[in-house]
Amino acid sequence: MIIKDILIGLAIGDAFGAGVEFQDRNWIRKNVDFTTFVNVRNQIVVAKDKKEIFTKNYTPWDYTDDTEMTIGVLKALMSKDTFTEELLIKKWKEEYEKGIREKGFGRNGHGSMSWYYSGDKTIEEVRDFQRTRSNPGNAPAMRSLPLGLITENKINEYAAINANATHPNINAVISSQCIARATEFICIKKEDPKKVIKYCIDTIPLNKEYKTYLKDIDHLGKYEDFTDKDFVRLCGSQPIEKPYFLSGIYGMPSDSKYTAGCVLYILKESINAIDALQKSVYLGGDVDSVASITTGIMSGKTGLLSIPEFMIESVEGIEYVTEIAKDFNTYLNQIGIKTDQKTLI
């Protein structure tokens, strides 16, 4: 496992996925072949007054809130402060403001956290919004990858703290724990990804809804043989129905449970990082979060050799994430987690 590979893979999955997120699965499969970057954010089917959210200040190959908030988690772990919800909020806000200082504006994404950053709502109001939703947002899952790299007995606890910082919702908590445990299983324990869903079932206190869902998708067949019914089992109603976003398209909705489930299934089916990226994007819908997690984890398992050079050369922040990787590598060694430092020198 090489931390630098994980973070670069994560940023690439996030940035490439951002160009085609919220597009219909069938359109993506006809128009995206991964030989070049595809930017169709201006074609996202939302009201005209909402479209600016997805297009304003967007530049192809910029990473989004997925990578930004993951970096915030890394910095919270490396700080000498107790790992709490308040510490995470502080680090996420610092990272967001760093982007504004450097770019002149905030990054795309952020969902309900944008209310907090803009001052429209307090963090407690954001938490109250997510607390009882049947479809909590997927932010806790998208930023929890680093929590699978820490001491094993802290993974579930820290993943819950990560979720409760913004989404104190049981499905959001479980989703955060699923991604963290998947990272541990594949990158630390170096186990067979085909057993990753069972590992999550065995190590996470699941509710009935989540356990039923994970057991169901663990029995899905090969990805390339998927039927319409298989996509429903994995992603929920197809096309997506309100209140799930983006309604009316075929793909994965912005939902914590379905994000985690899609990640776990894609990890089972992938052979390397580019395979994970392709399978994630071909889901359609909210693909950047799934792609960032799966590409990051598979980059930790198999390295970046499968990733086209143009992606590595183009993605934003290579020097920045490389520096963070060095620092986090030092932190992991201090807490007794061994990593491969060869590409960190």
C-alpha cells in the first residue's frame, strides 16, 4: 500500500467523475471511453436557475468536495487534537477556505455544507436537516477512506464521528463505516476484494435495512451481465425517483446507502484502478463520489500503472496530495501502521 497512490487515485476518480456526474447511464456508456476528459456539466438536467451551481467556477480536472473533505479528514487525524466532530468541521472549513484563497472561489459540490460555509445555516441546522432523512447525503461515505488506514479498533468509532459531524443519521454512519472497513480490508489486510461485503457485514453494527441490502447486492452477478433489475437492486428505483437526486435519469442517486453499496460492489468486480474508475462512471448518476473511493482504494491495492498518463498529468493538486501523503505516511508509521514509502521519496 502506497499512500500517494491512494490519494492520487482518489483525486483522479473524483475529478474525472465530476465531468460527467448526474448524466444518464445510457448516455455515458455511449459517449465516454476514457481516452479524454468529458465535461458535460452544463447538460445536467436541472432548472436554469440551479444550473449555475454545477457550472460556475468549474474547470475540467479540478477535484471537488470529495477530495477536499478527505484531505480535511487526513489533517484532522494528523493533528494532535482529539478526533471529534468539532475538529473535523474546523479542518473542512480550513480546507474550503484554502481553496477560496488560491482559486478565488469555493469548489464545486458540498451539498448541505454549502449552507454552513455561506453562513445561511449553522452546523446544527445542517445536522438537523440530515438527521431524519430517509436518504441522507453521501458526504460521510465520500470522505471516510482514510479512516480505514488507522488502528483497527478505532475504525468504527472514528467513522461514526465523521458521519455525525454533519449527518447524524444511522444510514450515513453505517455508510461511513462501510467505506472505512473496505479500505482496511483491501489496503491494510490485503484481502480478496470479492469478500469485502461479507467483511463489512461481519465488522459493522448494521441495521436491518442495511444488512438486507448488503446481503442482496453480494449475490449480484457479474457487472457486465447486469440486467435492468440488477441495477435496481444496486442503485434503487430506475430511473431515479424523487426525493432522490437526480430524478428522471438512469444511474446512482445522491444517497449515502446506495453510494456505499455501489462502492463495495464495484470493488468486488474490479481488477485494478482504471477498471474501478470505468465501472464507477458507467453506473451513471452521482458517479464522482463512487469513482473517487473505488479508484483510490484500488490504486492502494494495485498501484497507478493502469491509470492513463494523461489523467495523472492533468488532475489538480498532484504536488499537494503528494506532500500530504508524505505527512500521513509518517503519521501512520508513528501509530504502528506500516506502509510502502518507495514512491514517497
